[in-house]
Amino acid sequence: MRATRLNVLAGVASTLVASAMISGCMYYRAEAEYAQGWSAADRNGWYYGTQGSRLIPYAWFQALEQADSAAMFADERHLLGYGYIAAAADRPNRLPVGFAIDRQPDDNLKVTKLRWYAGQRGDSAQRAEPWLGFNCSACHTAEIRYQGQPIRVDGGPGLGDFDALVGDLDRALVATRDDPQKWDRFAARVLAGKDTPQNRDALRQAFDTLIGWQQKTANLNRSPVRAGFARVDAFGHIYNKIVLFADDPAQPIVNPADAPVSYPFLWNINKQKQVQWNGAAENARLGNFDYGAMGRNTGEVLGVFGELLPVQAGSPGQPLAGFRSSVNAANLEGLERVVAKLQPPPWPASFPPIDQAKAARGRELFVQHCVACHRTPDRQVPGKPTEVMVPFHSARPENLTDIWMACNALTYESRTGLLRNTKDGFVSGEALPAVAPVVTMLATSVKGALVGKKGQIVATAAGGFLGLNRPIVVFQGDVVPTTPEQVREGRRAFCTTTDHRLLAYKARPLEGIWATAPYLHNGSVPTLYHLLLPADQRPRSFHLGTRDYDPRYVGYDWRPEAPGNSFRFDAYDGSRPRDANANVGHDYGASAMSDADRWALVEYLKTL
């Protein structure tokens, strides 16, 4: 028997990825039906405010062609095909919701400090080139369609196929570099008015630098699991960016982003203590300032194209100066204040009316089977957490869902590189060894970034971010793992039997649950009705991509013939539930219900 010791930080910050064009009148109709407590200014800031995410220079994005044609990558119809939401018809910048422009001084950055023409400067926001990135709303804004009419649900889970978008962008970059004609057209667009041989050489060098960074990222994230629409492995992407920022010259320990999950809905999130599907981050406030949210949102920015520059322990002024980063802490705080206003969406008036008698019977069933975990508003105590954590180790087999998001988050390790010997709490704690849990590296990096932004935030944000108790857990097996399969099975056994607070999933209140398909944490069940079936009767595959909504089953139309359903979600690999996609578990007595009772429970869930 061999034991591998994992030093694990008890808390961590994390997020933290085919639509029809819609007319302006349809957009504003959708906006008017669901204000959800927001003003027009709140919504505009949520849709387009920068967090400090920097994916590609905006001028390059506008000039880039698609990999397999001369059509523009930034064409709105092309971007909407990845499941993102169109801008209002009167908005001149035709970027989908959540595609944000970041413009900040970049002289102190590295990866995104690119120069491609003579005289280019980045010493001020006015002189710096704008970059395209993402903000929260790209993944946390839903739009459904019923009888041809769209309904916007702010804070709801988006349909975006993040992995496909980024993968196709990477392919377009490489194709542009390798095709002389594409390169000539691209360079002429980017360098309009300053197209000289010297500037073309500079552009080529800067372009190669960006491609190299994107390829490093893709190599670490590579996964056999296709996330598809409505899912992303947020933890995996964030973890691997932290590994890249650590810049260890040794061969990296590869932790694939192979546990995609559904984008969580955000209304009432400020009433919860544990945040993320596995409760890995915490809400924590000092007066009106939520430093817990600042920490988790900083982690999200770093994972989604933000930049961090760690410096080695012992470097002059490191603990006081913190780490330089592109994180816009002021905007993060503002976005969190907007989310705190967000109200859950009620069942739409344009949908078939709720059968109140059937819903009353459903309420009885909910109280009998569900309310112990999913607290209704009358069972929520002000100032107390509204969620319930459900540990894996104590879950009955019929209730245990796919474990891999939480298991990866706890057990992934990496070489620490530039973070080696930095205190795990940045300003206090134990020095990071040569190899450490990535969860610890993330928390250390976030704290360093927050200290580096002390001019934008109060100093308590760095000191109060989650807890620093680090229980030692032991990963044991009867055989020494020698193959990837054996290592994975060892991690499976560890994660399903160990009592640790991060090896759990959160049961949260279900207000507005009708607007949050697909269901379970990994988006493996298309509708609420299907979720209430015995696990072996749930669809083993279904299709995603359409916005067409089925108000009877409560979810998107899952049939392959529905318009836009270009992605097939497979919950099984042959006869075995597929890791990361498994739709098993979460029974809690539903398998023993009559079908009439299931429909009654669905009707009640519409009322929440």
C-alpha cells in the first residue's frame, strides 16, 4: 500500500464556459418582461463592463478571418452560432452579451503587453490598445424562446459553447499565420495607415507570441470530454491558467479540464454562504464590502483571460507589493453589487398558466421529499445560509451524482514554479513546496493579486479571503497506481469515501428553477420532468443548442430536430455512465413516485 499526501487548503476562490438574430423590438420586449430588480444602467454594466479579461487585441479580433474561409470571425451571426446572445439592435458595437472591451495601461503586464507598430505605447488607458475579453454575463445570461418570442433571463445559465469558441479562435489564429493570403489581408486591416515592412515584422512577432500562449493553454486544458453548449470546466480552466502563470520551466503536471458543469444561476447568490457547485468559495462581508466575492471573482478573471505576474518569494517588496495583474477590482465590486439586486424570474405570463390544483399536490410532495435540502423562502432565516451541502461520503448510492468537478478541484496538483516558497496565505502561512495542490496555488495567487490591487480595494480583502486551515488528507490505494486509469480510479475511491468539506455538492433554493435548464450540476438532464424519473429512465443522450423552450417538461427542446440543436450530449459510454457526463443520482424518492405525482411536482416547481 502506498499513500500520497495531499496538503489541501480548506477554502478556495473560483469562479469561478446556434442562436437566431433578434430585432430591437424583440430585445426590448424581453428586457421589459423581466427587469428582475435591475435598471437599464445595471443591465448595461453587467453586459459589457470589463473585469480585466484580455483574450485578443480588439483590432486583431475585428481583422481576423475564420479558419476555413475568408468570412470574418467577428461576424455577429458567426458568434451567435456558439450560443451567445445578440446585442441590442441599436448598439453600434455588435459584440454579443458578455464580450467586453478592456483598455488599461499594459506596461506592467507581460503576455498581453504586445506591440505591433512603431510608436505604440501602453503607459495610460488612453494610449493603450483595447483588448477583447469576457465578463460574467457571457456565461450567466439566459435567453429562451417560446412561440418565436425571446425572453431574457439575467443571471440565468447561458448556452455558450465556450470551448468551441476558443478552439475555433485558436484555429483561426494558426490558419492566419500559416496562409500567406490570409496573413496579408489580416495585416493590411490591422495596420491600416501604418502598413510598413517594419510594422509587419513587429505584428508577426506579436502574433506568434499570442499563438504560443494560446497553444500552451490549450495543451493543458485538452480533454476527452466535449463540454458543448451550456457547460464549461471553470475550475479546470482557472487551475491551468494558474499553472501557466507560475511558469515552471519543468515539464508541467497535466490536469485536463475534463469535468464541465452547467453555469450556475446567480439570483439570491448573496444569501448563500457556500458558493460554487462544491461550496469551494464563501461569501464573507466586512460592512458593505464582500471580500469573499472579490476573491472568487478574481479567480474567475484569471481563468478567463485575465493576466497575473507572480514574483518569487524573497523578491524585493513581494509581500507588500503583491502580484501585478490585469484584474479590474473596482469593476468586480460593482458587478457584485449589481448581482445582489437581482431577483429570480417568475413563471412568464406568456407561458401556459400553472395548474394551481396540481401545483398544490406538488407542494405536498416537495415538502415530503425535497425541502430538507432545497429550502423554500418560508424556511430561510435572514442572515443564515440558504443552501445545504451534501457530502459524497454520506450520500446513498442512488443519490450520488457525478463526482468529478469536486474531485478534480480537491486532488489536482502541479509544480509551483514562481510560487514556490511563497506563503500559502501570501502574507502568512506555510511556504509552498515544489509540488502543491492547485487549489492552494489558486488561493495564494488570488491573494497576491488582491494585495497588488490595494489601490482599488480595501486591505481587508487580502487577509479575509476564505480560511487557511489545511487539513491533511491521505489518498490511499491497494496497489501502486502506474497508469492514468489506475490513478483515476484511486482518485474516485478517495473522493467518494473521504470526509472533506470540498467533496460535496450544494443544494440551493430553487426560486426561478424553471429558467435554469439543463439540470444537475453537470447539465446532464434536459428537463425537470426527466430529472424526476428513475436514473435508468433518464435520456441517455439529448441535443442542445436551441433556445426553444418546452413549458410542459420545463427545459429546452431536447429533440435532435429542434432548430439549432447541433450538439449531442451523451450521458453514457455504452452501458456505463460517462465520467463528467453521468446523469445518475439525485433520486430522493422520485423513482418511487407515480407519474401523476411527478407531473404535480413539476407544476409546483414552476411556482417557485
